[in-house]
Amino acid sequence: MKGIRIIWLFLFTLLLLGMIVWGAWGLEGKAMPEPVWRLRFAGIAVGVACVIGLMGLLSRLLRHLERELQSAAKRENLFGRMLDASVNPILLFELDSLRICLVNQGAVRGLGFARDELLAMRLGELVPEAGQVAFKRQLDPLRDGGVDQLVFEMDLRRQAGDPLQAELHVQRFAAETPPLGMLLVQEISARRHLEAERSRFEHDLVLAHAELLDRETRLRLIVEHALDGIITIDADGLVEDFNPAAESMFGYSKEKLIGRDLADLIIPADFREAHRNALRRHDQQPGSVGRLKRKVELPALRSDGTIIDLELGLSAITLGGRRHYTAILHDITERKQLLKSLRDSLEMVESVHRMKSEFLANMSHEIRTPMNTIIGMTDLLLNTQPGPVEQHRNLEIIQHSSESLLELINGILDLSKIDAGMIALERVSFDLSGQLESACESQANKAHRKELELYCWIDDDVPPTLVGDPLRLRQVVINLISNAIKFTESGEVVLRVQRVLSALDESGEETGPDEVVLRFSVTDTGDGVPMDKQAFIFERFTQLDGSSTRKHGGTGLGLAICKQLVALMEGDIGLESGPGQGSRFHFTARFGVTQRFVPGVTGQEADERRAGEAVGNLPLSGVRIVVADSHVTGRRIVGEILSAAGAAVEEAETHDRLEERLNADRDSDRPCDLVLLDYDLLQTAGTNLGALDRYCAQQGKVLTLVPSTLSAEDLTFLDWLRGGFSLRKPVWKFRLIKAVRQILGLSSPGGEGVQSVPVEPKSQISLEILLVDDQEVGRKVAELILEQAGHGVTSVATGQEALKRLREQARDLVVMDLHLHEMSGIETARQIRAADSEQGIDPRVPIIAVTALASGAEEQGCQEVGMDGYLKKPYRASELLGAIAKVIKRRQIFKNAPEPKHAPGVLKGVELDDATFESKGGVFLEQAPRHLEDLRRAVVSKNGAGIVKPLQGLSEVAREIGAWKVSIQGMRLRGAVEQNRWEETPELLTRLEGVGEETMSVIRERIQATGHDAVGSISAGSGG
């Protein structure tokens, strides 16, 4: 309205000014009539008066406007102070453009932007980009005029970048031009937090209440169903609760006990006063006493007056200012009676156990020592010029009895060790075929003397190299074969090895990728085992009947020991038999699988393996062989071996059938290349060997399989068979293939065609030996054995005397008993190894340990002090001389080699002549650095698969040269990788590289000592 009035006033002023101008116009010297002049002058006067009046009015109006403006400024200033006084951000904005017009100080503080920055922004810029569309959508009803006020929640953007959780109050001012809106921001992060806490608290409260109800229910169920008595009393000793177990324990019902004094009911009279005093004492203690720190035992009174023994656990709690006690009572009456009985029994058992242990220890030493004397003297007498026939027979009886007694002693000791848990299986790589060959050959003479056939049949899918305990496996196999031979009068004994192919072995455990479960079975053609005896045949001291004990001997310990050893190998043992049907003993065992070639394989077996591998997968391809054998099993095993090697095999089960085949081949363009003839079939033919003689005359070849009992002299009758050769049974794959190739000229000859009985060679080197043994008879036996072998012997009884003799004169070898008086053999050996040049003792002198106890810990102790050999009493002369022979061979190899600069014993366990050592050492020097570099890269990249190949290659060349430290350190590195212990691999690799460098240095020194010119090229090629 004020604006309209100002406009009208302005128009009126223009009219007055017009009148003045009109009145003045024409007064410039023009003559005009007086009325006109007067009219004009009056108009001017009125106009001037009106202008003057108007100016006064305008002045008043201007003063009014000034007062209004001052009032408005004051109100605006007051409004601004009111806005700034608010802690909440307040922003005034245009509804159409959302441009911010006014902000308070709370907005500056709350949003972090300067006032100028906020006034230059639009309201939508205060919302994060992701929420701007939703924000504008929320304001649409307000901007359209549908509502005048909105309240909603949304995050705003602070200048620092962190969001502001806010509740937005928006008010519309439609009367303004343009329309304005006011935004009030209320931060709600604390409110949200409180609401979340309240919600979580309410949720936890509900859960806690439910859990409390559940616990109360469970606690009630526990109390009601507990086997122990639970009683709750107050501070006065009055019963508050009594569970059913307590009712049964004391013979009272709960209803009769509630509210009554517990002491008068279940506590014996002698203890009631003490009980009440204890309650008063606990009740006077401030706060809650909690639980007693220990359980106590005390007597209690049943309703029938009997006294029982209880074990008491007591806890206390204060509720409502009053103390309450809960007692948990366990009836130990029967347990205390049992404990008393057990205590008496334990004292007796401990006494018996001590006596048993002392007895076994004494028996081990005292019995083995004279046994060593008996067997040693028997060997000496049997190797001298034979006397009368009766004397020789008696000596054989002595020897056989001694061996039987030794077998009994070993069986008892093994069983005692198993019972005491002292037998732990080894985990080493071994050649399965080599171990089974050794086991079968040890029993071959016994079988062939009874005219039995002994076969070993290993399936093709059985891994050749295993990881396990070869000695214990061999012990079980020998025991089963020995039993089968013992109870079989005619026919055959067959050892077969098969692989268990199912995913789960017979024990129900899954077979891993690096494991195999094998089934060993020993089948015989004996009388069999009656059904009623099979259930307990694996029990100790079990024989079929008294007559079998008298006829065959034995104590029944063998199968019991086998059962225990098989269990240690994670297998089972069983029996299938029937009267007159023979027997089949079988067992399973779990082994690891490895591709490594084991140094433990005998030299002959290793040569046969290499010979078989060198000629390819089919070494007898194109060869035609006739197998003549009256035994079905023998024909099948030999036929499968030859067929698998590529030969064309034909069978002849009788002599007549052999005659037919040879006669048919006589005029053939392609006769057979070889006749494989079993000795039994040859004997049945007698002198009727015409066709075989004609075959030999036509340059044919005959290989006769002969029993191990035949000596070379017994085979002279085969000389008339031109081209005749012989091979001892039992037959083995590599030996048979090598013999056939040798006979047919497919490989270079490698030995005699006819195998002879092995004779212990007499040593060609005379050694000065120091013998240390405190048993006079044992020393005498050893002296005779060594002197007969051509060695010089000095014997002493103590370790101190041995050290004295070594100072006086150097010796080539020391044979030392471990159990000496005053100073043990191990301590004596330790002082020898620690000696220096000033003491006059050579610390490198070879030492062979001799002991009657033969424990694993003792053998390990010998290795730790650096002994070179380990021999168990009682020993044969051949065993003692064999142990010495290994040392002799080692001395021949190293006698010209200088002492290594590095640790002694870097190379050991492999006996090589100079030429072979140079060849294998060169391979190690060439390949070891490359394998170590590949290992370094694999360890750095943590490539488990990349470690396997170089580690296997390094282990192969290390074993060939006897670098045992490299092999052991390599196994440690592989174990860490397999168990995913990568943090240890850098240190283990550093150690492996260290022993590798040490080994290469020793190899170079050894090769240089031989004087060969190849050292330079080998060293250069090693890169090391």
C-alpha cells in the first residue's frame, strides 16, 4: 500500500509542476490580458504552494520511511541474532531455485563451510551426490504448494567430507516474493546411536530373559537328573532343596527334609558340632565366600543308620542379606574300597614289575654272553678239520640248539618290548623285492631239505620301493614262512604280495596318495589248522597240541609277536585253513611310496636291477623259451616273469611233454632258444634224456633251476649237457632275466653260470685289532675268531686300559663291548674321538661296538659318538668278520686320502673304489649346484611343486656318493614344505647349501688325492 501511495504522490507532483510551467510560460515579455496573466500567476502560486506543502509531506514521509527502515534493520538484526543463537543449522532459501539466501552461525559450525561459501551454494549441493535426486523429490510437495511443512531424515555433506546424519524440518513462506523456504537441520547421530543401543538392549534383554528361563529349566533338569546328591541349606542349616539323587543316597524323601536341620539327619553325631561351627564361621565372613578351594571327604549317615563315605563340594551365595549353601555330594564308598584294593594290588604289581625288569635285563646280558661263546666256539670247530662223524654231528646239534635257544630269547625280549611300548617302527626307504628275497633265501635251505618248493610271487602293480620298517616286515614274513615249512611235509610254500586297491583299506582308513596298503599271504600244502584251534592261534604260547610241540618245537610266541608287529604297521593278520586243506596266513600293512632308489639294496640286487633297466621294458623280446616244471605254481610264476619280459613261453608239465616239444622243434626252422628245466623234473627223467641231449647237441641252451641245498659238486652230472647252466631257487625276476640274457648272449657275462654255496672268504689284509671286553670267555672266543682270520689281536678288559694301549701303539681297529666296568664302551669311544695328537691317540681309528642289549637308544648313542659299526651278541664268526670286512674296504679306499678340512664323516655309508668315486663324485659336482639353484628359486616363490623335482635329483646324486648330510637336510626341507611351514624354508635351504658346499669340497679333495687329471674339469664344471 505504501508503494501505491508514493506513486500517486509522484503523479500529483508532476501535475503541480505542469501547472507551474504553464503559468510561467508566456510571462517572458509577452503582453497578455490581465485575467490570463492573473490566472497564470495564480496557477504558479498554487503550484508553488502545493510543491512546498508536498515537500513537507514528502519530508515527513521520508522520516517515516527512515524510522521504518531502522526498525526493520533492528528486527533483522534481532532475527539474525536469534538465528545465530540456535545451535542447529538454519538456512533460508528460495523455493524455486533452491539458492541459499540466509544462513545462521549454527550452519557454519555444523556444516563446516564459511558463510560466503554457503550463500554461494544451492541447497541441493549440501546433499551427497548419491542422494540429491531423492532430496529434490522430498521437496517437490513443498515447492508445488501441496504442503507448508516437511520433516524427513537425510545425510548432509560436511565440508570435511564426513556425512552429517540429520533430521530436516522445512517450512514454506508463500507470502514472500519469490517464495522462500527455511531449513532447520537437527543432528540425529547421537539419537540414532541411542535408539540402536536401546534396540540392542531390548533385544539382549529378551534373549537374556529367554536364556535365563532356559538355564533355569536346564538347571532344574540337571539337578533332578544328576547322579550326585545336591542339597541346599540356609545359614541356620535348614534344608531348602533336596534332589532325587540325594533322596536315593540317604534314604529320605524331599518332603520330609524341607525345613529341617540337616545336621540332625545325615551328619554323624561326632561331626554335628563341627558342622554347625563351620556354618557360623562362614556366615560371619563379609560378602560371598564363593566355592571351597578343594573337595573334602567326610562320612555321612543314611536313614538306616549305615555310614557312607562322601566327597563334598560346597559353594555359598548371599541373597537378600541371607547366606545360602549348596553342597554337591558324591558317594565314594565303593571307590575307596576299590582304591584300597588297587593300592594293595599296585604295590604287588610294582614289586613284580621291578623284579621282571631286573630279570629281563640280567637275562639279556647273562644269557646272550654264554650264548655268544657257544655259537662262536661251534663255528670255530665246524670250520676246522672235521673229526669223527659223531663229533661233527654233535657239534651241529649244539649249534642248532643254541640257535633255537637264541630264537626263544629274542622272542621273549621282543614280546616284552612290545608290552612295554618300547618298539617304535622305523620310517626308511627300502626295496621290497630285496627284503623278501633275503627272507626267502634264509628259509630256502630248510624248505629244500624237506623237498618243498618255496615260491615268492609279487604282483606287477606293487610299488618296488616303499617307506616303512623293513626289518620288522622281514621278521613277520620269515616267521610265517618258517611256520609254513615246519608244518608242511610235502608240496609247496608260496609267499604272495598283492596291493589292496580299494579306496579304504581293511582298517577302514582312507589310503593317501603317497601310501599303499599291501596284503602278504603265505600259503602251504600242509595238514591245515583245525577250526577249533584257529580262534586262539595268535595268542601267546599257543601250539596246536602237545604232539606238534614235541615234533616241531617252538613256544608259540612267533605268531603272537607277528600279530603285535602287524598292528604297529596299521594292519591286520588272519588265517584261512581247514583240516587236510593247507593253511593261508595273511596280513596287511600300510607303507609310504617313494621313487627313490635305496642304498640298502644288496650289490647283487642293484646290479640285476640296473641290468634289467638298461635293456628296456622288453629285455627278452623275440626269445622263445620252453618252461619244463612239474609244479603248476612254478610254471605260472616263471612263465609270467618271462612273458612280461617279452619272451614267447611254452610249458611242459612232464618229461614226456618236454620230449614231444623238443622233437617237434628238431626239424623246425625256428627252434626254441632256451629250455628252462626244473631240477625235480630232471631227476624224474633219470637217464631218459635223449631228446634233451639231441637238443643240446644242436647248440641248444638249458637252464636248470636247482634247490639251494645242492653244492657245486652235486651239479657235475650236468656237465654232459652241453650248454647247460644252473640257477638256484627260489627264482627272482631280475636274477632270472639277467641269467637268460647272459646265457643267450644278449648281455655281457657277469658271473658264473652255476651258483655255488657262498663261502666266507678269509681276509687278505692283516689288521692290528684292539679287543675290549670285560668277559674273559667272550674275549677268548673273539681272539680265536680274529686270529684264525689272520689278524693280530690285543685284548683288554677295561676302557682305561684300552686308552692306555692306544697311546702306546696305534691300532687299525677297535672292537669294543659297550657294557664295561668303571667306564662304559660309549664313554671310552667318546674319549677316543675327542683325543688330539698330544695324547698320542688317533681319533679316526675305526670302532665296532658289540652289545648284548641291542636297544634302539643304545645304537643311536653309538652313532652319536661316531662308532663305525654295531654288532649284536651273540654273533657268528662270519658276522664279526663281515663287520670288520666293511671297515677294511673303507680303509683301502681312504688310506691315501688326506684328512678333510671340513667335518669328518661328510661321506659315509657307500663303499666305492677310486674310479667309481671319481665318476659319481663328478656327477655330484656337476648336478648339485644346478639342483640347489632350482631349489632357491622354488623357495623364494613358495612353489611347493617346484621343489619336488630338484630335491629328488639332489637326493639321488647324494645317495650315490654317500653324502648323507645332504640327504638328511634335503628331507628336512621337504618335510617343512609338505607341512606348509614356509617360514622355516629359508634357514633350511641355507643349511642345505652349506652342507652341499662342504660335501663338494670334500669330494674335490678326495679326487685330487687319487692323482687323476680330471679333477680340474670336474671342479670347473661344478660351478661350486
